[in-house]
Amino acid sequence: MDKQPAYALRSYYVNFASHLLNSWNVNMTSPEAGGGWGPGEFGALFDMIKSFGFNCFEFWLEPTLYKSALAEDEVFTRFAATMEKVIDIAHDKGLMLKYILAPNTIGHEWYLACPNDPADRALILKLWRKWAAVMKGADIVGIFPGDPGGCNRNGCDHNTFLDLALELTEIVAQENPRAVVELGTWGTPFTGWGDDMLRMEGWDGYFASMLAYSEAQKRVHIWNGTPDRAKRSMADFIQRLPQFPGDMIVGINLGFSPDADCTMGGDARPFVREIAKSHPVASWDYSVAEGELVVHPHWRLPRIFSRRREEYAVAPYYGAMSYTMSPMLSHLCLYAAGQATIDPDRDPDLVSREFCRRVFGAENERLGELFEAFEVVPGWGHYPRRKWSAIEARKAYGEIIERLEGADMAGCDLPLFPSPERYRQSLLWFARLFHQLASPTPDRAAIRNDYYRECYRVYDKAPKAVDERPAMAADTFSRLFSV
Ligand SMILES: [Zn+2]
């Protein structure tokens, strides 16, 4: 008999935020731009993630939808109707469904409502209750501190967030009694609350004004929490833990930084051990399987497995989340991430070859090591095991192209979404672009345009992302191998 999976909760997280849309993500917020999914697409995705080893589908309840929810407009009505079916489909397939949200981030423009302002607080509570009712049947409701989110107006700090979280937990218990709450500590911890956010005199609570201010100050608007603040926040949190439900999951990484390292807010391991004595703990290691920013096929397998082993060495973790913003592309990394939550001790190179054997046939098992040459794009969570010269990378891309062109997808034994053939075509497209970039004289302007057009055409019609990152991603991609 197979041994028990290491993690009881194995979550596959698609972030379809309005700033992370691309041709391999789902667009649930701007119907006019296309690329939305109905219950059928979600169901097909669920078959795939189940075959990868996951048992939970997770998403961020996108703040753009809050305005729709308040207006009860067509976008909201369609979203609510789809999600009602999606919850049932997940359950029929034996999966849990989890949504997370920063309670105070409202609208496409990311207004950070202040819980110490009575009108804003009423708005937060109204929206929270509405979502809890709409998403009735969801198994896990994640109260997420921010990023984007948080507040330091009107005296708000981490304790304001904890007060609010207690109230939100109560609302979930009333509207969706079978759900379990996950309280996230994400950040340094509790991103955006109190001194983690820059202090801006007269701030109106809008993300854009904070971003402009932080750019002028040449500082990041969040992630300013020190280890000292982390210690105080966690002491307050642990002291108040008995006020929360006993089955509440606590989302906590091994370190208080965007990559769960011991930088910024410092080492989280002592707190993980302490919390694990009374509550199930789950990691929310956002960048380990895929980073935000540049969309491309990642290869982060060694780090995925080592991170899961590191967690297990600290405490008996109950859950782990694996993130993607390209659920129609990032199959290899997410397959590995699923396998790592079942058995963190597996050899990542063998898992990579196993995936390629299952998808492209035994004769193409070698793709499992060639795909490492895709992991050359600087960005969030980019800690490559090896460096690649342009010459060596170009050789690898050439062989990838040759093998993918000849691969027969009829024998693929994983239910890849939307199809094995689309996956092959997408990888080929990327491999050809990488191959050009690694040539002695690439036409970088043309590659940038090709990349933008192919990846981000959704923004021709969808409202521009609030942080303009697609343009930055195209720039970064087109500069690869330039030094
Ligand atoms: Zn406030």
C-alpha cells in the first residue's frame, strides 16, 4: 500500500487577479476581453490537478469583483452562478475548495478600506458576509492580511487585523458553518498592517497614491516590518489564538519574507513550532513553484522539494499551497509541486523525467532535464540551480524544439488542461523565442513585441493592470542573455 501523503491539505492555487492575466490564465473579471471559464473548464482543470496529487483548489477572490458584488451587476451574477456549480464539481471530484481574500482591498483600483473608519468597516463586513453566503459550501475560507491590503491610517496595526479577523471568523461561522477558516500571517508578518506599510501623511487609502509615494521615496510600500515587529506581532497573535476556533488553520511560512526566507521580518520557525502545538499549520510559499511577473514555463523542481523537506523538519505541517498564474502552461512545475506534497523525499530530477515520459513518451524522457534551461528569467522566486551560457542554453532550446516537433501527444497519460496538444504548442512557442534570444544577434524589439502580443492580448480589451506589470514583464523577457 502507498504511504500516507505527507501533507493532508494539498492546495493548487490559481491567482486570476486582474494584474496577472495572460494567455494561459483565466479571466473571470472582464468578460469583454474573453478567456473566461465556465463550470466545464474548471471541471477539466480539477481532473488535471487531482492527477498531479492535489486535493484542494484555491483562488483569490479578486477585489475587482467586490464592486460588481456591491452593484450585483452581470459580472457578479455570472461569477456567483459559475462558482456555485464549481463548488459542487470540486466536491463531486473529491476536491476541497478554498478562497482567500484580503478583507480591506476593494475594487480594481485597490482601495484599502480602514477598519478604524466606521463607514469603511461597515463596508468590509457587508462584503465579507456577502461572499461567505455566495461561496457557501466552500471548504476553507482564507483571511489574508494583504499584499495588496492592510492599513496604517487611523491607528491601524496588526492588532486591528486580528480584531477584524475574529469578527470575520464569526461571520463565516454564521453564513457557511461547515467551512474552516485559515488565518494567514503572510508577510513580515501581517503584510501592510501598521509599520509594515510606509507612513504617508494624509494618505487617501488608494494603492496608486501609495505607489507614487513609495516610488518617490525609493522604498517598497510594504515589507518594511522588522524582526522586532514580527516578534511583537506574533506574541500578540499567539496570546489571542485561544479566542479563534480550535480547528482554524494558521498559514505560516518558515520565514517572514516573500520567499519564506529569514530576511525582512526574520525567522518564523520558533513561531511555527509554537502554533503547531495547538493548531494545524499550513505553508503559503507563494514563489516556490512559480513567481509572479514574467509568464513562461518554469523549472523550479529542486527548490520545490527542498522547501517541503525544510518545512517537515520544523513541524508536522498540515498543508501546503502551490501557486500558478498560468494554469494552462505551468504543468511540469505544478505536477512536481503536487508530488512534493505527497512525498517530499522524491528526487526532483526523476520526477521531471517521469512527467516528460508520461506526457511526451518514453523516447522524450530527456526533455525532463532540458526544460531546466527555461529557468533563466530573473524574477520572484528565481533561484536557479544552474546558470546557463547563451551558447549552452541555445543548444538545449534547439533540442527541445526538435523533440517537441516530433512528439506524439496521443500517448499522454495525464489529463492536461486544456489539452496535451495545446501544452506542446505553448512550449514550442516559448522554446523558439528563447532560441532566438540566445542567438548572437537577437532582434530584441521584435521579440518584445511578439512576447507582449502573444502573452497579454487580453489587455487589449480588459482594463489595464493597476501596477502595469505586463509591460515590465515583456521588457525583462526581451533582455534575456543580453550580458
Ligand atoms: Zn486603518
